[in-house]
Amino acid sequence: MELQAQIVKSGTWFYDGKVPHEVWIVRQNFDYYHDPGYQDEPCLSDDNRIFQVLYAHEGHVISVSVAHKSLDDAISCAEEKCSTVTWDDHRLQHLFHGRYYKLEP
């Protein structure tokens, strides 16, 4: 299976109130924390997609949330962790390299 991930919502928040960071909501066909071959099944929705919140700095992912079955749940998760997210959708794009989440060159 080819791992596919796409940023479907993005915003900005300030770490420590000063340092700009990004938050990306990613729709994908894999759970970042699920390894194939283990007994537990990934938390995929009915259409075999999940949403994960990625926290990034200067275009590099620094943290990934648990899986969510809906976009609304993922947004709520991001807003709980980063109470001052400004959703501006400045980054809406496919990500590459599976679990490594690379931006387009």
C-alpha cells in the first residue's frame, strides 16, 4: 500500500507566545503510530482515512498527534494544545515520503 498524506487545513500558533510554529491537519491512509504486522488494527475511518495533527517549525514536523476519525476532532485536538491557532490555510498540499512527511521540494 502506498502511504498518502495531504494537508487539508493549516494554521499558525506561537510557541511560548513568541516563536511562530505551524499546525497542519493531515488526511492520510495510515496511522503514524501503527506499525504493520502488529495485532492491533489502525484507527481508520469507514473510508480508510484518518486525520492527524502535525506540529511543525520552519516546514519540519516536530510532533504528531494521535489519530482522529474526523476533521472536526483533529481541529479540536489542535486547539486544545495550541489555544491561539490562527487557521489561515497557508499550506494545503500533499506530503511525500510516507511517515517522514516531507513538503514538496
